[in-house]
Amino acid sequence: MTTAFRGTLLYFTDDPLSSGKSAEGGDAVHHIQDGLLLVGEGGFIERVGEYSELIGELPFGVEVVDHSGKILMPGFVDCHIHYPQTEMIAAYGTQLLDWLETHTFPVESKFKDYDYGVKIAERFCTELLRNGTTTALVFGSVHPESVDAFFTVAQQRKLRMIAGKVMMDRHAPDTVLDTAETSYTESKALIEKWHGKDRLDYAVTPRFAPTSTPEQLQLAGRLLEEFPGVYLHTHLSENKDEIAWVKQLFPDSEHYLDVYDQAGLLGKRSVFAHGIHLCDDECQRMADSDSVVAHCPSSNLFLGSGLFDLQKMDDYGIRVGIGSDVGGGSSFSAFDSLADAYKIQQLRDVNLDPFRALYLATLGGAKALSLDDRIGSFKPGMEADFIVLDPKATDFLAFRTQHCKSLKELLFVLNTLGDDRVVNATYILGELAHTTDMIVDAEQASEGAY
């Protein structure tokens, strides 16, 4: 039942930010130039090590899948993305609030149709896998049918996914509104149906404070109390006009985060997308509550929202993951997100180390979602969701990477120039879910289709 995968192995066991050491004292960055990854029954990692040391210990008949010359890494983790916005990615011309009215709400109104949701969910999951993303924290639409559709597709593909129905009872068209009570009852039914089923988890999902009444936010907090294992997923301090609007709508709150805090929405499994314009008090409260920020660099640039202060989050000890924020973000590719993250930090006079960037997109994302005991690294017992990266995926990449003098330089080039073409293969629980290799059957070859 064991399958062995050969290639260059790269994974993390901790954040390489400080000393480069893990909490246990070993190296946080693990790099094996010619390694072997053993995946056993059920798609769990059995062993990892040097090819020369492990190959002689393999039982007779074990298949060895040879990815020599390529890099095997844990799959990317996307900490904030909207699957109903797949069809409107790269919508032109406005900042956040106008963008929602002009582009987002009309598209999301279609997701009352379950079959339509399945169609888009299929495309969405295919794009994730094509780009090497194996786990994501996903917004649905306000319609419970959208979540049923998404989870159905994710379950069929054996994906580890977290998603939820949007809760939104004001300041939007009727086609994308619920009520405080229906948002509670529909979310509760979806939690009971899907949370913890196979590799799926539920996130209570108020869109953001301006589109929820205080009553709805309180009911979101009640759901977190009634179902302690679920997530909270929403937006926070993305846009300065948004922040001003929140201040008008919630005059009794000290700041934006306090709106959520008063409703009991902060905690270890609470993920707040963006967090660009947080004050010191908000940062301290985020840290004290062990809440999470999903940094969405591509979206922040595309919508002109601002420059995320990663150093400030580090100073406060706030967990951070990377999110593509499709469709505000303009790409499913984690490489595009990491390239934009680097540029944002450059504008803040900070260099984002390529090892740290890849950590944030893999184990860091898993830690942000409290899933680092299951995904994000190559420790024995973890789920074998991993990707195969080809540094020579294009003629130009082959030209550029041949001049790299160190692993760090190679990874920075991939982080900066990489895209979906670099992802040669994606494996889910040790099973091939995507490959760029051309596979032609005998009939096609005989007909000259190749």
C-alpha cells in the first residue's frame, strides 16, 4: 500500500523568521536534494529522508514515482478566497465598496441555483489544484445552496476545505440578503450537515460588519458557542472608506475589531481577511485572542486598499496566512500572491525572505487555520497533500534558474516569476489530482493526435 515519491524535498517544521530553528531546536527549513517521500495507506506520510538511505529499505513491489529534478513541497494553503467570484475575477475599475455593488453582488445572486454552484465549484477546485493549492478557507454566497454545491464537489475530490454561507442582512440588494434569524438557522443546518464530514469544516461567515446588523453578529457569536470547533471567517480593515462606514454604523465600538469582539467573534479559529489598517489596540486584542489575519497582497494592490504591515503583525505575535482573495485578487496562483507580498513589503522598506514567504503559503497557512497537525509539512502521520514544482517549466525559467547560485536564490526566482505552469503535479492524499504532463493513450497516438 506504500508509494514512494523521489525528488528534491522542501518543507518547514516552524517559522524560519528568527533563528531558523524550530521550537524543538532543529532546523525550521528542511531541504533534501535527492529525497524520498513515502506515502502509505489512506494517504498519510510514512517516512521522509535521503533517497540513498531509504531506497534499500523499501519492500518488494513498492512503486517509485520519479520526480527527479523537481521540487516536492506541501500543497499551498489559501487562507481567504471567494468561490462565487470565480467568474468575475479581474473586474475593472473600482475600489472595494463600489466593486461590491457593481460586480460582486450581481454575480453572487446566481448561486441560489445549486446546479450553477456545482458548475462553478468544479471550475474553482480545478483552478486551485492546477495552481497547487490543496486547502482553502472559502466564502460561499448568502445562499445555503452555494455551500452545499461547494462541499459536494470538494468531498468528491477528497479535498481538505473550510467554507461557509455568507451572513448578510443589510446594505445589499435583496437577491443577496438573508435575515438575522434565517442566517442563523441556515448556518446551523449547514454546520450539522457538513462540519467534520470527511475533510470538510465549516466557517461562520458574516461578510463584513457593514452588511450585518448587530443582531446578526450576535447570532454568529451564538453559533461559535454552540459549535466550538467551527471557524469564523470575515473581513477586517481592508479599505479606509469601509473603516469610516463601520465607525458610523457602530458608534459604540472602540474600533472596527471591537464590533466583532462585542459579538464574541474573536478566537483561535477566527480568521480576519486583510487587516491592513489596524491600530495598536486592535493588534494587541488580535494577539491576546489568538485570532488570525489573512494577508491578501494581490487583492490589496488590485483594489488599491493599502500596504499590509507584516512586521507589525510579527511584533505582536499575530498568526498570518496568505490569501489570494479571488475575485478581488486577480490570480489563483500562490506565486502571484507571494510576488505581490514581496513588493508590498519592499514599499515598507522590508525584505520578505523567500523561505519565509513559502512558509507562510504552506505550514504558516496551516498554522493559521489550526491544521498544522494534519497538513503543511512532511512529518510522518500527516496527510500527503503535496505538489511537484518544475524550475524549468518554461524556456525562460530554465534559462534563469540555471544561473541561481543557491537554494534561496532559486526559491526567490520561483516566488517572483512562477505561475501555474511551475506546478507540474498536485497530489491529494498521495493520489494524483493534477498534472501538466501530457498523457496520450494508444488510440490517440495511433491516430496522430500527439
